[in-house]
Amino acid sequence: MLNAYEMGVSFNFLYFCVSTFRQKRVKTDIEVNEDNDSVFYRQPIYYHFRPDMTNGSLDDVISIVNLPYVVSSCYIFFIVPYVKRSNLN
């Protein structure tokens, strides 16, 4: 079986920095229950984009290879026909 290098496939990888966000948590609707010594509250989480800590923008297009799909399609293309041919003989 040929590997990707022998087939002449070349890969071009580009390093990109993950976008940086600042997280802010605010406690709201605070209720104190003195009967059982407990406190109940809501805590929404807000995220703010930090362009000064990121070398890209939110509009950047990032392509990610679906590895399970690639592996299964290579398996079906290369292995399954060989297994079917060997079972027929």
C-alpha cells in the first residue's frame, strides 16, 4: 500500500492563534435561605473578544479536516476492495 508521500501528496499547514476572549461572571438574583444556611444565585457568563491578544479576527475562515471521514474513506477505498477480492478466490 502506498503512503501519502509516495503518492505525491503535499500538505500545507498554517499555524493560527486561537482567538482570545475575556470571561466575565456576574452573580444575580441572590437569595439567602437562613433555614438551611444556603445561598442561591444565577451566574450568567459573558465573553468579550480581545483583538489585542489575537493575531486574527472573528471573520477569519478556518478549515479543519474531518479525520474520521478521511480515515474511513481511505479504509473503504484501499482495504475493502482487497478483502472482497481475496474472499472470492
